[in-house]
Amino acid sequence: MKKIIALLLAAAMLICFAGCGSKETSSESGDAAKTFVMGIDAEYPPFSYIGDDGEYTGFDVEICKAACESLGWKFEVFGVNWDQKLVQLDAKECDCVWSGMTILDSMKKAGYVISEPYYYNTQVLVVGANSGIKSSKDLAGKTVAVQLGTSGETLLNEDLSDLKDTFKELVTCDSFLKCFTELEGNAVDAVFVDYPVAKSYVSDKSDKLTIINEELGAEEYGIAFRNGDEETCKAIEGAVKKLVESGKYAEIAAKYPDIVDNLIFLNEDK
């Protein structure tokens, strides 16, 4: 019995030493790199989308990745359901929502930490090239599509509710691509959408679709972090500032010429 007890004690000591050794090694090698999970709309070109190689890409994705590299953080991307983006952020499925996201006062009032704005945006209407629709006034009695959870939907339900009331119907889709699919299938007469997305989508479909030259709401894009994540927000903002100062920001932006003129950090003197 004594031998058994002695063997058990020896085994316990070995386990204890092994555990202590593991902690010590971890301490000596330093803290593990922070993993930063970027929440995006994966169907929001040119800011965030899936490239031909099957990988996430886009202006926002490239900037976030470069910022994480500067901070020594591991970088991951999480595709959110845009209508549930803040719920998923609160559930810690991602560390931020950074995907052409409009800064709304309601987010600030709810306690979310919002970065400084980085892009000027407007809402526009996309219609069929031969539809005869020339302005928002021509949408009376027509069917219009908008993405769920977007500032466009909010705008139509609030500041532009008088315009919405003239529609035959407002159809909500869970992605911009579905909105455009409905338009091209003649299920709706127009899509209410962010200008850069409209320009990106219509660029190779100009024979079928056109953007009405009418801006229907000025807004700014920013990054949303959870309540209390001021430190993370400041770290990301600092890293982005370094990208701007080094010229890396402009280098990435040059890949996306449709949005360059509205990027605040590159046009502050205008």
C-alpha cells in the first residue's frame, strides 16, 4: 500500500511539474498574438466581397489586414448577416463591423464605440437602362428593393418616408446581390443602394442598368466596436493612421479607383 501511495504521489508531482513548465514556457515566449476578427458583409464590393480565388477581399478587408499586420495581430474575417450585424458583434462572433457601415446616431446612443469616419457616401437609385425612370419622382406606383439592415432602409422608413409612401411596394432583401437579381429579373423597378456598390455593380452592365443622377442621402462610413472597446478602436485607428502616413493606404486605395475620391483620409484638404 505504501508503495502504491508513493507511486501516486510521484505521478502527481510529475503532473504538477509538467503544468508549471508549460506556464513558464508560455511566459518566456511572451503573450500569444491577439486574434482580431473583422465582421463584414461578404457581398459588398468594392469594400468587402469574395474574390475570384474564393478569398475575402475588398478595400476594407485589405486595410484591416494591413492594420493587423502593423499591430502584430492575427487577422480573421467573419461574414455577418447584415441585418443581425450588431447582435453578432455583441455575441463576440466578431470584434468589429467594418464593411462600408454607415455611422448612425442610434448606434452611438446604444453604446457602441464608433471610429472616426473614413468615407463619404450617398444613396442612389439603380434602374433598368430602358425603364424610362429618370428620377425618384418617377417611382410613384413602382416597386423598389433595398437591403435589410442598411442605412438605405432606415432612410426610406424615416427621412424619406414620404418618398416610400409613393411606392407600390418596398421589397427588402438580405443582400444587395439579391436586390439586383430582382431588378434584372423585372421583379422590382429600382434598387435603393449605396453609390459605390451601385457603381461597382453597374460598371459592366451599363447596357442593362443605369444609376439615376440624384443623391438621396449624405452619410459617412465608420467601424463599430462593442461597448467598452475604446482601446481596440484606438489601436485600429492608430494603425490605419500609420498606413496613411506610410503611403500604404493610398497604395491599397489605388486598386479601387471608384472610391478614391470619397476616402476622407486621402481628401482631407479638398
